[in-house]
Amino acid sequence: MPDVVIIGAGVTGIQAALDLANHGIEVHLVEKEPSIGGHMAMLDKTFPTNDCSMCILSPKMMDVYRHPRIHTHTCARVSAISGEAGHFSVTITKIPRYIDEERCNGCGDCIEVCPVEVYNRFDAGIGVRKAIYKPHQQAVPDIVVKDAEHCIECGLCYDVCGREAIKKEDTGQEYVVEAASVIIACGYDVFDAANKEQFHYLRFPDVITSLEFERMMNASGPTGGMIRRLSDGKTPRSIVFVQCVGSRDIQLERPYCSGVCCMYAIKNAILIREKYPETEVTILYMDIRAYGKGYEEYYQRAVDAGVHFVRGLPAEILDRGNTLSLRVENTESGEMCDLKPELVVLSVGLQASIDSEDIATLFGIPREDTGFLKPLDDKIETVATIRPGIYLAGTATHPRDIPDCVAHAGAAAMRAFLDANKDGSS
């Protein structure tokens, strides 16, 4: 029976891999990052249950890594594909990791002695990492990666590594896999809030994005789970969430709703009220879109917890010294509100992955005007593409929350399973 290749090892790719492998299919899971898990690994809690994100994801990550039928390729990309459905030849290119993956045991001694600190993308910019690092403590595989761009070759990591697992030089490798089908689960990126200049993101230190706030709230994040103003390190006494930053914006040619922003803002607002009951929390919104199971009840829970909801968006955020200033009209009451929060969180929307254009070109499939990959049909064939044997899953096609991504992964896995069985029986 031929294999299946899955591009992207976020929760969508992980679920599709497990579904296929548990039905006897050999799976090659390809992830460009050093660890599997995707954006979900960055989150603190999930809505509407407030379950720990990694408590759900981490067991699945380990199940994937240990499964005898799943071959996990981290620091890797699909660089070429040829053939047709049932008989694809897929080239997987391994990006240099500068680590002997067989020898490294993830002890972290090299990380401790490394003198170089750089921007940590996993912490969304509010934390730092070393030039040799693990993305986070629960990374899978549990091995380090050396950032050759920022490494100064001081030699300390070579000296401290008793297993001699760190390489001074490394070259990429290529594998060719014969596959019946390919599932593209390349995920999403978040909107760059600096494009909304009126909010002065990156100019005002106490205007942050929702992803930065997620890392701040996470106990394993750079602040140990404590909410802090970046300007002075103090706990803010008032926080305002601004919704639809990079979503439903005609001027930016982003007319679509990102689907998750209302609910993750409500989630974080509830968590703030539980952890800091003295902190005032306000959510500025266009519409609250609580469409999923239990979501409306979750919204009501936030109201009962004392979260203020104001229907209206600010024109600009101003800096008033120790506080920020937002003037907004409550479109329900007609009242003008003059808010002076100590921290503003921009609820940034989801956008197509930066890799979606290259993937579309490589596989010969179209994209939507929004940049997301285009399925064969938006209502019936939501996982199929114009190219037989190539399937889409999760946020590769449009914004989805985690339960929808998992369900979509199962649909894509079933189509790939049918392809593999069809080829095996012919």
C-alpha cells in the first residue's frame, strides 16, 4: 500500500497523520520548524472549556513521534513533486539542523553555555532564545537546533556536549517518497498589526498583539504566566481588547472574518478576570460571532465575570504617559466612551501562510483572492483540489478554530486513505 505525505505538523497535520497511521497507512509528516505542534503549542488555554492547550496537544505530538507508521521530518520541506494520483514521487529536502539527531538527547547543556540571545519567534517577540535552542520545553523531537545565522562559533557548545552531537558544518539531505496522495496542512500566519498604523503597534510598548498576550499568559512563556506591561513591568489595572485587527477590513483587502478572534479575546478576558479580579477588562467589537457549540454560553460567562463589551472600534490609540487613550462610540447607545487602559491587546486576524504561494505553484493548485489555497468546492469538496490526489486541510483553505481543523483533518485523511486503498487493490 503506498504512503501519504502530509505537509505541516500543526494540530491539523498531526490529526490527519494519526487517523491514517491507525488505519495502516505509512505517513511522512513534513514540518519546516524544529518541532511539531504549530500555533496550538503557543497557546495557553483553549475555548470554550479553558483546557490547557498543551495538555491536549502534547500527548498527540508524542503519539505521532512514537508511531511506527509515521515518519516525522522536522526542519524539512517538500521541494518537488511529480506523477499523478496514486503514484506521486515527492522530494523532501531536509534543512541543515547542525545537530546529530541520533546523538542529541535534549539535555540543554549547550543552551545554558551559549552567550548569544536573539529574538524568539515562538514567544511572538516578547522573549529571547539562544543561538542554539529548543523552541519550547515540550518540543517534539526533544533535540536542539543550532541557528547558524546568529551563532558566533565561540565553541562553548562543542566543549560542553559530551555526546559530540553538535556539528560545525551540515548540509541538507533529500528523500524521495512514493505516495498515493498528499495532504497540505500548511496552517496560517497572523496579521502584522504594524500595518494598522493608527494603533501604533511597536511604537507604544503597551500595545501588544493577541499572540504576544497568549505567550504572556502561558506559564511556560517569558513572563511565567504573569500579565505585565512591557513599559514598566507592572500588572495593568485596566486592559482593552480591540477586535477585527486585520479582519473584515475592506481598505486592506481583507474582507473575511478570521473566525476565532472573538472567542480567543473572550477566553483571555475570562482568564484575566479569574487571575486578576481587580483588573478592568473591556472588549471593543464590531459583532460578537459566537457560532460554535457552547460559544454563546461562553460569551455569557464573560459578561457574568464582569467583562465590559462595547460595540465600536477606536479610530486611533494615543499615548498619555502612564496610560493609553482610546475614544470610541458605542454604536448601541450612541455614547462616546473615553477609555484610558494601561494595556491594549490587538486581536489580530489569521491570514494565509507565507508558504501558501510557493505551495500553490509547486502543486499546481489555485489560491483565493485572500491568499488561502482554493478547494475544488466550498460546500461539498472542501478538501479536494483541482489536482486529483492533492488534498487541503485546516486553515490552509480559510480560518478555522481547533475543533474545525481536527474535523477537516479527518475528512482529508479519509480521502487520502481511499486513494491508498484504491491503488493497493489495482
